[in-house]
Amino acid sequence: MRRLLLLVLLLPLPALAQSQDWLQKGQAELQLLDKVTARVSVLRAPVGQATQFGTLTIRVAACNARPPDEVPDAAAFLEVSDSRRAAGFQEVFRGWMFANAPGVSMLEHPVYDLRVLDCK
């Protein structure tokens, strides 16, 4: 299982998007936690568009889900930046996140937690 996840993490974006085992979807369902206020929010972010949450700007480049007849899972390629950081250093995360394995690739941020719930 770990080898498979590592392999998927190493695949370039187009390779995963074109895989026949995954279905391309148009929207990511994300769960965000503001650690300061303890507020948990569910955000629907369209693929290709920037979405704001607090000081974060989240852009979903791809969102793929497993077919309905297979074990449910979702993977999203996210680009996350923080407006509080200095110009040129605003990107805080860029990569794939998996719904069934949130610890494999996660946002490390002092104020926010982010995880993928589903792709729709």
C-alpha cells in the first residue's frame, strides 16, 4: 500500500489525470480547520479556480475519484498560498492530497489544517 501511494505521489500531474482507474471530477470537497477559533468548515472548490479561506488561497489543479464499483477514494492536486507570508514565499503547499490517506501528504501550517474529503 505504501509503495502504491509513493508511486502515485511521484507521478506527474497529467499521468494521474489520464489514468483509467481514476475519474476526473470538476470540484473538490475540502475540510478546513482554523486552529485559532477551532472552526471546522467544508469548502467546495472548483477545479481551476482560486478559492479563499481566511488568509489561504487554494487552487485545485485536478480532482480525481475512484469509480463507483471500486474502493472509494479521492485525490486532489492543490496549490495553497498564504497572503500573510512575504512576497515570493507565499506558497505553503503544492502537491497531491488523498482522502483515504491524509497523513501521506499534508499542509503544515501554524493556523490551518486542510484535508480532501471527496471529488465531485
